[in-house]
Amino acid sequence: MGQEQTARDGVAGECLPDQPARSTPERPGRWRRSWWLWTPLGGLVLLVSAGAVARSVGHPGVADRWWAFATLAALLPAAVSVLRELFRRRFGVDVIAVLALGGALVVGEYLAGAVVAVMLATGRTLEAYAQRRATRDLRALLERAPRTARRRTAEGGVEVVPVDRVAVGDRLLVGPGDVVAVDGAVETDATFDESVVTGESRLVERRAGARVASGVVNAGAAVGLRAVENAERSTYAGIVRLAEEATARKAPTVRLADRYAAAFVPFTLVLAGLGWMLSGEFLRAVAVLVVATPCPLLLATPIAIVSGLSRVARRGVLVRDGGSLEVLGRARTLLVDKTGTLTAGRPRVADTVVAPGGDPDEVLRLAASVEQLSSHVLALALVRAAAERGLRLIAPAEVTEDPGRGVSGRVDGRRIRVGQVPVELPEWGERAGAAGHSLVWVVDEQAGPLGVVLLEDPVRPDAQRTVARLRAAGLTRIVMVTGDRPENARRVADAVGVDDVVARCTPQEKVNQVRAEAGRAVTVMVGDGVNDAPALAEADVGVAMGATGATASADVADAVLSVDRLDPLADAVEVARYARRIAVQSATVGMGLALLAMGAAAAGRLPPVAGAFLQEGIDVLVILNALRALRGGRRGPA
């Protein structure tokens, strides 16, 4: 029994060393040690409560001192923050909060000042809590990033090395429960949990030779892996880089709130001044400032946007910042590349047309034998098709490659050239030329053309359904842009149901197309290759397919799909629209209620203390409404 267990858990009965890269559950204590988050609010509540107790036992002077201290404790850091922003030539709505706290101290309304202080602390605490909750998935990504790997040595042993020392071609050993350290190809059939990378919780079977992404967890027995990327260029490293950037920039909704201050702050000051001037009571001006404290604008909108960032990250879409998410929520046009996006991006042999009396399998065998040493994507398709048919390939001799034209080599004593169409197209080859596929000619330099292999890039099976979901999410125009031939492009366009197709696009023409569409509506561009990078940079929101896609594409993109499928983008669009709607709703309702309260305060109908409690209720209401962005907004299936 013990031997059977060893054989299942190891590879060829090897003893596994300690496992530093194993996936472990998150420690609850890490999240419980957040008492400091509530300390400022707790301290202010204690001060206000102490004043209430002192007042109830007949010591109003002591109560006022406690409340004044609470007001001052909130005023000093807020004033420092405002001065710092003014020094940077930034003028925000938080200046009203400072004026309200200072005015309460001047007129002796210490209880009103203390309530405003608690209100600000409550809003800040709720914001910090929402951000902590909303970004826990991104933090988890950073914490579980693989740092070591087991590498096989030349002597047949296994050594634990830092992940940055793993090179392409190294043979690794991934134990049960280990996190795959770098992108690689498995040497035997294996089972993986890919939920961290793809967002899907079900286990996935990978056949021998299949590629797996770093960051996935080995859910079965130990398996050998041959590295195909180093750590820096692997999938998980790309996700981690985006995760680090996801909250590094300030969301435009926050900057938008500061721009609103250009009108809101002067309006508040004028209203407060009118109330004071017409009544002769400075108390009314303080009351206006108290109820004008703009927590709905300062806190509710970024909470909703950050919540949306977290939710799209859990669906496998890493958005760089809140600004990109907000723009994605307004998108109406989608431009999408064909190869690798709507199609599989891996050509396959569709048919083999041969000269009269020829053998299709023999033509494919000769072509695949010559192409064995080439790294071209079409060469890989030929070799893969030959292997699937069980054809025995011969190592070619005298191999030469002419980039853009093809490969030639000697197989079985025959000089075979594989590549472009001959100068004169034979009659039997005309059918192949009209089929709308990529053509690879196989020519014997002595006997002439032997046949032509037809390759196709199959449409993704979920592409049509995904396009329908993108329309349901609010994208009204979907255009396919590709460098492929018009007949191939039209075939894919008809299959998936896009509105328009632009074929034979150079990178510059893609940029021009994006620019033209962006002039009419907010535009999203999706691509996966180096040639798509300029268009991704030009679009309002550029989305790169796959974290292991071309580095240039990922670097300029505003978002990256961590799995090479388009359907998570539909989820992201739905969530982005929902988060933006919640943000605008929270700000609009909150500021509308505040304006009504300000009018009542200016008319003398709302004293500072009552106004402070009313504003506290408004702020909590809109912040809790903003937290709704953590849920809802998705209509499509997982």
C-alpha cells in the first residue's frame, strides 16, 4: 500500500523534497489583524461618548471639552491634507469639511463639530474597508506568486531553485498541490486547478504535451514539466504586474469630484455667506458648511469603482485602473482582431489536394518531415497533423529556409520544397486556390508539384455566443479587423455575426480604423499580437488577449484577459456599466439631499447639530449604496 501511494505521489518513485511553492489556504489571522483600520473611528466615538456621559451627569463644560478635542483631532489631519493639495495647486471638495470643523470650533458648537468628525471618520473607515474587501483577490495573487521551483539536474536528481533561475527548456517537477512556477508543457497527462488564472473553479485535464500557465495548481499526482518561458515572461508574472498597477492610479471619478469642487465649493460659500448676511447669525453659515460636507462625492464614487475593479479581476480581466473601468462602462464600439481572438490562433490542416495519382498522406508526410526544424506557425500545424495521423517522419537533410517563401530539404533522397505557390498553377490546383484557406505547396524539385496542404484557423466554438453577449452588454457596433485575406475574414465574420469586417489591415490601417471609430463613440480594441499594439494604444480602452500574449500588446493595453477567450470581456463590460451606474447614482442622490439640507440650514430651519446628524445619515446611506457594486451587474453565465 505504501509503495502504491509513493508511486502515485511521485514520478518514477522519486522522493520529493520540501515544497516551498505549494498552494496554501489564506491564513485567517492575516485579515483579522486589521484592528488599526477602525482605531481613528473608535477613538472619536469614545470621545463623543465621554462627552455625552459628562453632559448626562451634569457637567456640560467637561462634555464640551471632550467634543472640542474630538473636533480638533479630525480638523488637524484634514487641514494638513487640504494645505498639501493646495500647495500642489489642487482644489478639492474636502476644503468644505475643514471649514465646517473650524467654524464649529469658532462658534462653540462643539457637539456639531464632533458629529462631523465622526462622520468623516466613518466615511474614511468604510472606504478603507471596501477597498480592503474589493482588492483581497489582487492581494492574494501577489502573496501566492511562486518563488521557487523543482528543477531536474543532469544527474537525475531534483533541486529547489529560485524561480528567476529557471530557463526555457529546463525540466521541472511539479508536486501535488504545487503552484506551477513558469509556463510549460506537461510531459504526462495531468489535472490542474486553473481558477486563479481563468476564474473557472472546475478542474481541467491536460494531455501530455499541452501547455499550462504559471500560477495554476497541480490537483493530481506529481508531473514533469518542460519550461517554455522564463518567470518574467510567464502568465502569472503578467497578472501580478497588472495587479500591482490596478490600484496605483487615482480613478477619474475622484478627479471628477475635484472638478465638481470648482462649482460646488463657491456655491456652498456663497449660500453660507447669504445665510449669515441676511440673518446676521454666523451660526447659519456654520450649519450650511456642516451639511455641505461632501462625503458622497469623496467616498461613494471611488468605492463603487474599486469594487468593480475587484469583480472583473475575479472574472479573469485585469484592468489597470479605475479610469479604464469607467471608460469601459461607457463603451459602445468594439474592434476585435481575428486571429487568436475570434479564431483559435492555431492553424490546422483542413485538407490535402494532390496531383493525379498522388497519396495525400505521403504528401503530408514529406511536408511535415521538411518542416520539423521550422518554428513557423504553419510548420507546427503540418507536424501536428502528421503526428495525429500516425505518419512516420524522416529527419531531413540539407535544410534551408527562405523567410517568406518556404523551406526546402532532402527527404528519402528527394529534394522537397514546402511553401509558396509555384509560378504556374497546375489545373488540379485551381480547386485549392478557390477554397479560401491558407495554402502550403509541396514541390519535388525534379517531379514538380506533388500537392497542396490546405490550412484553416478554426473559429472559436464560443465566438458567436460571446459576440451576442457583448451586444447584450451594451456594445452596439462590433467590427473585425484583420490582416488576413478578404475571403477568410468574411468567412469568420459571417460565422460569428459581427457588423463589419476590414481585411488586409496593416498595423497603421488598424490605428486609422480605431481612430475613425473613436471619433463616433467610446471604442474598445481587442488584440493579441505585436501588430495590434499601436491600435490598442490608440483605443479608448485597449484589451490584450492572454497575459502570455505579445509583451508589446500587454504593455500598452488598459486591460488584459488572463485567459485566451473573449467571453470574460462581456462580463467586464456588464460589471463596468453597473459599477459606473452605482457611482453616479450614489453621488447624485447624496449631493441632491445635501443641497436640500443646505437650503434648510441657510433659512435657519436646521441647526448645526441636527444638520451634522442628518449629513451623517446621508453619507452612510450613499456609501452603503456604493458597496452594492461588489455584487450584481452580470447577466451572462459564468
